[in-house]
Amino acid sequence: MPPEKPQWAELFKEVVTSGLCTGCAACVIVCPHNVLDYHAKDSSYRPFHVPEDGGPEDCTHGIKGCTSCTRACPRFRSWEDEIETFMFQRLRNTEEVEGISTEIVLARAKDSELLEVGQDGGLVSAILSFALDEGIIDGALVSGLKGDGSTWEAEPKVVRNRQEIIETAGSRYTYSTNMLAYDQAIELGLEKLALVGTGCQTSAPKAMAAKKAGKVGRRFVLSIGLLCSKTFDDSIFKELFYNKYGIETSNIKKMNIKGVFQIWCHDNTYYEIPLKEAHGWTREGCLHCPDFAAEHADISAGGIGKFSDWTLTLIRTELGKEIIDTMKDKELIEVRPCDEDPDAIDLMRKLSRVSRKRWPTFAVSGPERR
């Protein structure tokens, strides 16, 4: 009996319509036949198959043997085992609830401008700037704000220099499908890409590599993961922030989450909104996501702990370690041992456990059985 070749029909049933789909769009960008597209409006954040080619539930190319979409998906069947075996040549042990890493440190940028515009220490901005300067990458897929930023609507963007990094620095907490900037990067002639995103996104390049999804995966040479419990639908701006607190999107200067939703405004007002008030705007794709700590990035980073201007940093791969060590040696970043903030480690592991329990029992395999 020939081996099974799972294609869009299986992906549609087992991931896209089952609640497992995070909306990362990996399947869309690897599709060699351009028969997959993406709903980025109306809170959908889902791939779909064009009706002209087999309808929404099947694919004529899949019937003929194309499996690109299932090989790119970071939530299809035994995705976690395949990625970890590829990255680390082993599976995590029970104590590694936040994923496998070689070192956990506190870090921050020494560049005052990157420290100011970046989130929680500016480390991600500093890494991108360093990787571009050193030729490790020639561009990065990130999130930025649409237009003049007054709507606070996030959108995927390509950055190629320091100024573009600065313009897109900071966190939004609504979803941006950063992989959808891939086509723009290729049009610009870029070949060595970094991806910055939440764990659901930064698992995708490693899924592509582990399951040999083709040249798209080979272009992603660096992934920087953002610690993330959930993202929120764009409607939170009007339905909660404005309707209850009177906060205009055009007045928002910066946002952060430190146990509460923190919002700084251009008119120097400041708000703290209880997170429980925001739960109703949780994006559907986050409800079953088991990955708080961006477990399959080269470097994972997040602003949790008592030091608000330092980044909790998990170094996971040889490339990640080489970058952090070199940046430290060149005095581009400051690094402190993580045991200076044990509460941050405890919180990371607590939130990782909570996230991993989300993985449903109906899935073919997954984190909840580790």
C-alpha cells in the first residue's frame, strides 16, 4: 500500500476548521500553485482554498500528490515531535515545559534609541539591526502599524535597515500575520530572511525545514519568537478601549501587558485595564495554542519579570547562541543571569503549563500528552 500523502483536504479538516489553526499563513506562502489565500479581515485569520480549484475542502493538486501545505503547517499531526527532533535531535523532557533551550538570560540593548523605541529592553530590535549589519539576513518579516498608525491596525511588513526597524518597534497585542510579507520580501530580491512573531508563527520555518517543504523554508535563516499568552481581535479598540474608557486609537502611544493592559497616550494620560476585561476579545486562533514561550524559535524573548527594561531571553539554537554571544562581546547588549529574577522564570513556566493544557484531546497528537 503506498504511503499516505496528506494534502489540503486533511489540513482543512484536521486543522483549519477544527480550531487548531493559529492563522500563521505558512500553508499560503508555500503553496506552489497559488490556490491558497488568506482571510485577514473580520476576525477570521484563516487560510482558504480558492473555489475554482477543487472547492474549499479539496485541492486538485493535492489529489495529484502535492503536500506542501501540510508539510509547512506547524500544527498538523505530529508537528511538535518532528520539529524538536529536527532542531535538537531529541524530544523535550517533562521539566522543559517552556521548550528546549541551552541558556536563559536577561538581556537588553545598549543602544539608547533602540532601548527607547523597543519593547522591554529593545533586544529584538537590537538583534535585527545586528543581523542586518553582519549579513546574517538581508531582511526581516515583522509587524508594523498600517498607514500613519492612528488606527493601531497591525500589518505585516518587511524591514531592511535600522530606520525601518525603529519604525516598526514595539508590541501591538493584536494579530499580524507576518509571514504574509514574504511575497514582498521576494519582490525586493531578499534571500536570507528573519521572521519575528509569536510562537505559532516562528514554529512554521522549522516545520518547513523538518518536513522539507521546499525553498520557502530555506530562505528563513533566523526566527525570533515573542512570548505570548494570546492576542486580541482588532475590535477591542472600539468595543473596550473606546466604549468603556474613552481611549481614541489616534491617542495611543504605546501598549504593554504586565498583569494588566497598560496604555500610554500622546496626551500623557495612562490607563491600566484589567486583563479579565479583555478576555472576550481573545482571538479564536489562540484558544488551543499550546505555545507560550515560542518554543521553536532560535531566540525567544519576552518582557516578564520585575525588570521592566530587560528582556527574558531563551537561547535555543547554535545560531541563537552565536548571535547573543557576539552581540555581548561587541557590547551591543547587556546580559545578566536569569537567576537574578527567579520569579520571571517561575512565571514563564507557569504560563507555559497553562498554554500547553489548551491543546485538545481530539488532536491527532500533541503537547497535552507530554
